Amino acid sequence: MSDSPPADGLADRLAAYLTRVSGAPTTVPLLFRISGGASRETYGFDAVVDEQRKGFILRRDPPGSLIDTDRRLEFLAIQSFAGKDVAAPDALILEEEGAELERPFFIMGRVDGGTAGSPFAADVYGDHAAQIGQQFFTFMGRIAGESVEGLPITPAMSLPAADGCWRRELDYWAGVIEADEAHPQPIVRAAIRRLYRDPPPPATKIAVVHGDFRTGNFLHDGAGRIIALLDWEMAHLGDPLEDLGWSMDALWTPPGETRVSGMIPRDEALDIWRRASGLEIDPTAFAWWSLFASVKGQAIWTSSAKAWLDHGMTEPVLAFSGWYTARRQDEILAARLAEMGPA
């Protein structure tokens, strides 16, 4: 990630807000924009109160967003897993009205000293790949295995029926493609028809689904330890196999690499997830969610292209996603459909 200083007086307004809500004079001597991300503006900042300096992350709603997400649900999802040994950061302040910062935002603790690996780079984790993979699938499994009862996020969401998780997600992402595509997409349309025609078995458990659990969405310390799980903005309640299918989509594994996301072999990853979650993996259900993952991906890349072309959003990742990533996702979808054979 690269960063740059903001130039709109945001540091002064943030200091004013923190002073007001804390009742203690607060200064913000350091504030920098963190690039990347499609649904929030992300900043790192230092705040000084009573001569004590600490680092934080600010996530603020942008004027327009690629992915329609609720910052309250993102905040509550992080809050639900802070301190539960899945490397979730601390969720500290939620401001839904915008106040001095003009747009809704939340603040969480900052984890320094880490880096996010590119999902498209070869051998991104080097000698620490196996350690990273062990933690990655363990953390995902722990989230899947956590009872939703009593979690902060649960009262804020409707609890889906076990046999309705798939339709809710497929309806949503198929709708995104319908609304945002700029040209015919026969491959993803074929996959959508297949998914509607052959729905999966009901979820064996309703769990918190992170929604974007993949390589590139966590920080690691360069020595084999994951120190922060990022990007909770698509968190929801649903079938935990959704996260597993998304994390293992072929898009995140460089061509020629046999390990999932360049971490560990597929069967080992599944075994780690089973042990951590306490859940079994129905092969039919997992096959459905694996195909769905590529449809969901194509929906996101379709929106990326639309945001770049029509909405003046100039993050380079949008152009990359809308063209290269979308074409690669088509290849993955076509191969998966061929492998599945006739419906």
C-alpha cells in the first residue's frame, strides 16, 4: 500500500471531533491517506492526548462508492471478533452522522509493522507461506465456528434461513451484473443460470461471513505471522462456505502455482478449516459456493469498470480490475463450468 497526505484540512477537523467526544484536548500531528479499497476512504493517523501518542485508522464513506456497504455493519463485524484470536483490529468509535468529518466514519486501532501481499504476485510469502496459510485458514475457520448468538453484529442483521442463504447472495450479485455491465457477458450469465438451476444444500450453520476473506486482505509481519485481518465491509450472516469458496477461487492463485493462494495445498487448507470451525464440508455445497465465488468476483470487476468509466473514480485498481481481472475471471468461470459438465 502507498500513502499520501490529505490536503483538505481533515486533520484539524478530526482533532476537533476527538477533542469534543473525548472531553480532552487532542491533536492529530500525523494523517495520511492509504490507497486501495473501493467502499471507504482509509487514513492512518496519530492522535496525542495528555502527551500520549497512539496510532489509529479512520474509515470514512467516500462521496461515491463502488460497493454498496454499511459502515455500521463493518464496524460491528470487527467489534464482534476483536480479541477472539482471529487478528481483528480494535473497533473504537462509530460516527454515523459525519459530524466534523462531514461523512459517516469509524475509527479503529492501527496495527503497525505489517504488509499486505499482492494476490497476483508469485511466491509472495516466501519461506513463510506454510505458516501464513495455517493461520489464514485457522482464522477463517474460527470465524465460521463462532456462534452468532450474542455477537454485536447479530441484532443489526436479519437472520437468514439455512436454505435461503444462497438465493439472497446470488440475487444480489446477479443484480449487480445486470445493473452495471457495459457489454454482454455470456460466460458469467451461463454460470448464473447454472447456480439458479442447481441450488446447494441448506447451510449446516448460520455464521458471520467476512465477505472478502482472501490473500491480500490481511497484514503480515514478514516473519510468518498474520497481524491484522482487513476489509470487513462485506460482512454478513450466511453460509460459512461462502468465505471458503471465495478464499480458494483460482483468481487468487498465480498461474502455475499449485498451493492455494501460494500458501498451502488445497486438501491441507480444507482440513485446517474443518478443525478450526468444527464443521464438515458438503462437497455439493462447496462446489456451488466455489462457482458462486467467481460470479461474485465478476460482479465486482464489472462494477469496477463502470466506476472507472462512468463515475470519475480514478483509483488504478479499478481499471485493472475492470479489464485484466475480469478477463481472468471469465477464464476461471469457463473452466469451472466445463469441469462440472452438463447440468
